[in-house]
Amino acid sequence: MDASRPLFIPVILGTARMGRMSLHAARLVTREVGKRAGVETELIDITQLPLPTEDAGEAIKDPGYSSKVERADALIIVAPEYNHGYSGLLKHVLDSCLKEYIHKAVGIVGVSAGPFGGARMIQNLLPVMRELGLVTIFWDVNFSSVQKVFDKDGKLLDEAFIGRMDKFLKELIWMAKTLRQGREQIPRG
Amino acid sequence: MTTDDKMICPMCRVEMNHHSDKLVYTTDSQTVRMGETLGEYLEEFHTCPKCGGVASRHAA
């Protein structure tokens, strides 16, 4: 394994809703990931991906998204709760790749205006992660009452989230390093 | 049954590590081959130990 190659952990913003507060959360997460030594990151906004809707799955794979996910060692998905689930557009994007995800780590950040911080969205997204070959970590970050966590300009109002993200990111980075070793060096049994 | 031939990374020209197999279901008649009556096939996943690039192929 080339240990000098930095880890790449992009952040996927999984909502297209106008006025989305998840954008503030995604930007914060991206900044925090980018502070880690040996880690590179990038915010992937699903609204900016040119995926058609007259087909689905790998048939509509976008080369830009595919190459970023192929390069990735882990993913962070930041998404709000849509009727207890995740957005249809997020699923449409996730379904457009497969080999790019296999044996890579994923952490999920839930966002909600209410008290549950996207917990139900996360629970519903977990089986999708498993089927895509992604490896979930047991830490989440939950931005509940998100309108109180950020001001209208996206400034973080509750510094406790920095500590919560630290634990989440430590676990994700450990898993990303471990799985890179596995993907590159350990043959399947 | 999976393929014994090593895949070669098109970028680095080194042998890739075959680390996973997955049963994939498809409705695409072009993808389904003879004998795959339910539309499922086994896909192999390989990663380059040098650049981290990934590749996949149908198992033999």
C-alpha cells in the first residue's frame, strides 16, 4: 500500500430542497474533514450532478461522480429526513455506481428541523449502504433542530458539534485506512 | 466460480487485488448471459495496490 497517498473522503450533500439547512452542515463537515492530516476532501452536491431521470442505475453513471467515488477511501453522506426516509434524488445518485463503493467506509450525518436529527433517515439508509458494498461505522452525527444549530449565514452556533464530529471522523478515518489496506493487499478468501 | 487470472491495473500495469465478489441482479437482457436464468451474475471486484484504482468483471 502506498501510505504516502492521502486518504480521500468526499462529503455528499444528499438533498435538492430549496433553502436546505443541510448545506450548512455539509460545509461544516467538509471543513472539519479537511483539517485532518493526510486527508483530502471535497463537497459533492447532488444537485450539480448531470444525471438523467429517464433511466436509472449504472446505465446513467456520471464520469465525474464515478471518478470521485473511485478515488475515495470513505464517503460521508449528509442528508435530511424526507418523510422518515432519504431523498429520492440521493438514491438515484447512489445507484449510479457499484464497483466504486465496494469495501469502502461510509459515515452518515443526519439533519432535521425536529428533535430526531435524521435518525430515521439514517436507519433507512443503512441497508442501502450494505447492498452497495459500503461499510458503515457506528458513529453518526445528528443535527436536530438544525435551525438552532446554524444562523442564516451558516455560522455554527453550538460548538459541541465539533467534539461530536471529532469522534465520528476518528472512527471513519480508522475504518478508511483499514479498508484501504484490505482492498489493496488482502485477497478474498 | 471466479476467475484465477489476475486483473492488471491499466494505469500502473501491476496486478490488482481481487478482494470481493458480489451477486448482482439485473433486468438488462444484454448483461444476462446463458445459464443466468434469474438475471443474477457474480461480479468480481479488484483494487490496484499502487494507485487504488478499482475494476470489476463478470466471474467466469
